[in-house]
Amino acid sequence: MAEWLKRGGDAGEAATADRKVRETVEGILADIAARGDDAVRELSVKFDKWDRADYRLTDAEIAGCMGELSARDLDDIRFAQAQVRNFAEKQRACITDLEVETLPGVILGHKNVPIGSVGCYVPGGKYPLLASAHMSVITAKVAGVDRIVTCAPPFHGRPAPAIVAAQHLAGADEIYCLGGIQAVGAMALGTASMAAVDMLVGPGNAFVAEAKRQLFGRVGIDLFAGPTETLVIADETVDAEMCATDLLGQAEHGPDSPAILLTTSARLARETMAEVERLLEILPTAPVARQSWASLGEVILCADDAEMLREADRIASEHVQVMTRDPDFFLANMKNYGALFLGPRTNVAYGDKVIGTNHTLPTRKAARYTGGLWVGKFLKTCTYQKVTTDEASAMVGEYCSRLCALEGFTGHGEQANVRVRRYGGRNVPYGAAAE
């Protein structure tokens, strides 16, 4: 039976915090719906101390941001984007249209139709997370989306040059320096200065995630991507420095980012906890990471790989770093995860920044029912049907007529009966079922 050497925070406290976030977001979205640009501007001033007449960046502003970056910076961004684009193109190639004759004269099919317009949120208030631009904009472009809007908050009182460059190089059609609930609300609801989009994508803090949840239905969303989560699965084949580094590397995202170690080695568990404390003395982002580790960090000791597998599927973490003797055991058997990072040579930061897989992933146990952002999220698989012969229409119509009668849907039945009469030469009385 699994043994907790360190436990995370209280679930009741989290529920209270969620309720406060929910109420705050509900009020702000109602204000944006009622007052549009005026509300957006007030909220930007209130939360980001950022005020301007038009939050969309001009071509000159974009060029200015590009000019602030070195040639090496721009080359690095292009390299990362090339990896994301390459993998997205390979994914797109796996998604094919279908047309098949299922019965003589009956043609069924589906087409994969791109979403018309997408709003991409790029977090950047605490750290300029330019990688989120790659993950959303490029993936949408590869899918064939016509209009891509991006929003990222100001960083240190101005547009973050690296984020702007990443948005522009990825191919965003409209770039706004706007953050938080006001950005997500403006993109989804539309204002006088910003046409509404059909879908929202991208990670964010608890308020952004809740705004997406409340807006779902009015627009589509990719998934519920809240605060970052990481799970390290390790045994005695790896050392404490590697485990502690991978835990704190994600805990630095914010004080609400869980970091969990699952291990079969009591020695590794103890040494990792000690190494975490040592690294927290020298890590520049320790003030955030320490708070996250103290309140949400966990260390769980398991008997064997099978028990670690059960615990990992229960946790259903966003990121799962596997450093065991046989990492492919988890690839073959694990079901609930956002993304797997197999073996000590890879790590979550590679996936976050550069390797090519998408970093917008399910959190808060959503990995039980969805994967992360990918090309398929930007496509609607729409079916169609075509009946090409009189005989086929009459034959299917007879079955349909009788099935509609079982349900009491007379009008539906008549849609079938009129075809049976016209194409099959059958005298079916109005409102009756075909015999």
C-alpha cells in the first residue's frame, strides 16, 4: 500500500479558493459582455496597470519588438517553431477524410473542416512564456484556421518583445497586448475593436482557466488548462539531484503548481526531499517554488512499478516524468496523463519549450478524459451522406419508417414514407409505417 512521506494541501481550502475565483470571473465576464471595450480597458488598468486606446499592436510596434531581440534569440525561436510545426504537420497527415459506400447506393463520409477563427491566450504576466505562442498559433495554422488572434499581457509595463516575436513568427493575424480574464473575455464575447472568435485555446492561471470554463458553449475551448502539474516517477536507477531538479523546475510556475514524486526507493525519497531543500537555497525562483513545494508537494513511496502505475493513473497529472529501469512499462500501460517524458535524457522543460510536442495539456485530472492540444482540436469532423439510387432510398426508407413508428415520431416517419412512395412505388398511407 502506498505510503505518503509528504502530503499536499487541504482539499477544502482548494474548494474555497475555486469558489472565489468562479465568482470573480462570473462578474468580470458579465461586465465585459455589457460594456465591451470600456470594461476591458478598465480591467487592464486595474490588473496590469496597462492603458492604451487600442490594445492591438501595430506593424511598427511588432517590428520594434523584433528589433530588440538578437539574431541568436530569433534563430532559437525559429528552431523551436520548426519542431512544433514539423510534429503538427505529421499529426495533420494522420487525419484523413473518409467516403465509403456502406450499402449499394448509400454513400457515407466525413470531412475534417478547420475552425474559422481562434483566440490564443499566451501567458506572460510573471514570465514571458513565448513557447505558448508556438504551441497554439502554429498548430492552428497547420490545421488551416483562417483567422488567429493572440493575446498576451504586458511584461514589466510593455509588450514582451520575445512573446511578440514568437506570435508574429508563428503567423498570428492579430496581436494584442492584453492579459487575464479581460483578454479571454474580449476574444470570446467580442467588442467594438475586436471581432469575436469561434474557439479559445492556451494555458493560463486559475482565473483564465475559469473564464474559459464559463465561456465554453458560447465558444469552443481546447481543454481546461489550469496551473502546471508535474509527477516524477523514479526508482533507484536515478539520483536525487535529477528528481529534485525536475520537481522544482515545474514548481516554479506558481504557488499553486503541484509537484509529486512517486518512487519505490525509500532512500531516493529521503534524499530527494533533502536535495529539494538544498536547491531551494540557490534557485533564483525559490520564493515561488518553495511555496508550491510546501503547500502542494508530495512524496509517495510504493511497493513496485505496478503500484506506482496505479497511483499515477489516480493522480492523472499534466506532466509525467518517468525515470525507472523500464520506462516503456508506463508508456504501454499508463492511461491518465497529459504527456509522458520517458527516461532521464528527456524532461518536461524540453516539451514545454522546444522538442515539438504541444505543452498545452490537461490539468486537475482532466487527463482522465482528454489529451492535450493538437492539430485535431482545430478541426471539426463533419459527416455527410448521399443516396444515389431509387432502390437504396426506398430500402432505407422502409427501415426508417418502422423505427420512427416505434418512437412515435410521425413527422420523421413521413420523411421516410414520401421516399418509399416516390422511389419504391409503395402505397404507404400518410402517418402509417411501411410494412
